[in-house]
Amino acid sequence: MGFTDFLKNLKKNESRANIDTSSHWIKCDKCQALMYYKEVISQLHICPKCGYHFRITATQRIEILCDEGSFIEFDKDLSPIDPLNFVDKESYKQRIKKHQAKTGRPSSVIAGQARINKVPIQLVVFDFAFMGGSLGSVEGEKIVRAINRACQQKQALIIISTSGGARMQESTFSLMQMAKTSAALNKLSEARLPFISLLCDPTFGGVSASFAFLGDLIIAEPGAMIGFAGARVIKQTIGSDLPEGFQTAEFLLERGLIDMVVSRKDIKKTLSDIILMLVGNHENQPILYS
């Protein structure tokens, strides 16, 4: 074997070895266990050792929750503008372009209709990868349009929140979305249609202070961090230590701030069962919700 042939074989062996590289091993943030990535994916991105729920993308949430091929996105061309010509370390326009390139979508919200175990619903999903899932004018408009579609088609609305809060680059425009979405939810109440709020890690700021906690049923994923201000800010403000597990989903459940903590593995059946009970299967069955 010549030296050239030796190098070719070496490259082939390296490419085979790279099939299972260090990047394919995942370390759990909670129990520190090291796991092969395919094992974690097969468990819906849940640690098989301790049950820790890894953060996932909006697209992955849709794939886990919705029946295959049933999700139809609406308002996907709505994109943020820069009404204030805001600039900090970089301009808001540059930040928008950067995150649009990063995520492949125009805003931090995906809205559409889908089926969950054949039950039709209107769905809104936040993507934390897009500017921390922040709430801006476009995101608020997408939520209101989803509410209107739910009323027109007499379907339940599900909003999956994972957000740092209102988007500071839009200032008062983003804060107005808190009132806008909260007021629009009253239409669902008048139509006797349920709004189910699913809180994922993390849900904070203006999102938790508005529609996220206005659900007829508020569900959270295990271990999700939920609140308004961060724990460090609260500790500095009150000048004392916070209780163990502060702002976790389990902590909020014990104190009656949310209704259920449901594993990602069970959420699809849980939601479809609840919606069937409240709304029916959309085949001229009576609405039971009141």
C-alpha cells in the first residue's frame, strides 16, 4: 500500500469514526448524566435518567403535539418592523434579520390550525430561539388572529408559551400587546370556548403577566421556570433568600397558581381528552363548556 492509499483509508476511517462524535452525546442539566442523543430524542427530549425536560424548538413542539401533516400555518408572512428606529449594541432591524436567518421564520410565534388525536384546534407556539420568544406587535397580532379563528370555527385555542417577556426594542408597542391579547381572549369566553395555556421553560415577563395566566386551564411542563421577574432580581429586592424550588412548575402547582403539571409524553392525550370533554369533536356535538 502506497502512502497515498494510506491517507485515503485514514480519511475513510475518520469519517466513519465521526458518525458518533462528542457532539452526539448530551449531558443532562439536572442529573449530569451523559446520554446518546438518539436515546434522548426517542424519549421526546426528556432525560431517561431523571425525567428532566430539555428545551425544544417550536417546530419540535408542533411535531410532538399535532397529528402528522395536520398543522397548517397562518400569517407566516407577518414580520416585525422597527417603528422606533431602536439601536442598542446593534439596530433592531439587524437583530430581526439575524434571528430570521437563525430560525428560518419571520417572528417568534408560529400560529395555525391543527388536529390533536383528530380533535381540531387553533394553535400558537412561541419559539425561544427567536429573540428569547419575546412578545412584539407581530406576535400579538398573530395571537389575536388565532383567537378570531377559534371563535369563527368554534374550536379550542392552545397557546404554548416559552418567552422572556415583552420585547424591549418595541417599547410601549410591545407592552400594548399584553392588553390587546388579554382583551381578545374575552371573545373566547363569550363564545364559551376554552383557552388552554401551556407554560414551558422559561415563561416570564409580559407573557406571564398577561395571556399565559388567563387560561381556563393552565398546564406546565415538569421543571419549567415560570414567573414575572427573575429569582435574582426578586432576592435583591426583598433582601432575603427564596424558598427551594421557587418559580418551578411544581412550586406554582402546590400554591394553586397553575392547574396541572403534565409530562411531555402525556400532553397530547391530556389535551385531546380535555378538549373533547369541553368542546366535542367538531361534528355538531354540543359545546359543554360554560
